[in-house]
Amino acid sequence: MNAPIIEGLFSVDAAEPALLGSRCSACGTYYFPKQSNYCRNPDCDSERFDEVPLSRSGTLWSFTNACYQPPAPYVAEEPFEPYAIAAVKLEREQMIVLGQVVKGVGVDDLAAGMTMRLVLEDVPGVDGERVTWKWQPVEGA
């Protein structure tokens, strides 16, 4: 099994990967990345959170392309190729999570309102030993 590029952000179950977030045990507000100090909901003063897997799919709310190579520790194949970034509104949590779109899917392939799902993809340059999470359009949805 491949290891996550960053521990604790997502599960590495290839069949059902999930972002790992937290939910306030008092008011039910969801967070990604995990929140552990205090609830940011102004109507709640709780400091207790449960770790929860977040929805694996959602609706594409917005998207753009990244035409520049980010600095380290970002790992990119050479030569650098632009990639799409998606803002996906998670089904259950109704919160928006930004993330990179899978390789081979650009902004011309995306449309607001389409269904997206979370998948794992190998990180380039580390010999398939590390994976990261990305968004992928759901065919026929």
C-alpha cells in the first residue's frame, strides 16, 4: 500500500479514499483540515471534536487553472504542465474544499454543477511510493 504524501489529511483506501476532517461534538460544524483547538462557529464555544471521514463526492462549485509551478515542497513532473484546481461542495457537509484535479482533466473538461469524486493519484518523482488526493469528474453524472 502506498503512503499518503502528508499523514492525517486523507485515508489511503484505494477503493474508498476519504478526506479526514473533524466535526464539533457540540454544534456539528465540519472542518477540513481538522480543527482541534476551538470551534470557529461564533454561536458555539466547544473545544471538543470528533475525527470524521468527509464525503467522497460533491458538486463542482468553481474551478480555475494553475499555470505556474508552485514552490517546494510541491512535487511536479518536468517540464511543468498547468493543472486544474476545483472547488467542490461536499454532499453531506455542504462545505467547499479546494483541491487539484486528476492529471489529464483540464479546465476545458469541467463545468460548474458537475459531480466530482475523491480519488488517489501517485505523486510524481517519488517512484509510486506516495499518493495524494485529487478530484475527478464522475462520468455520466
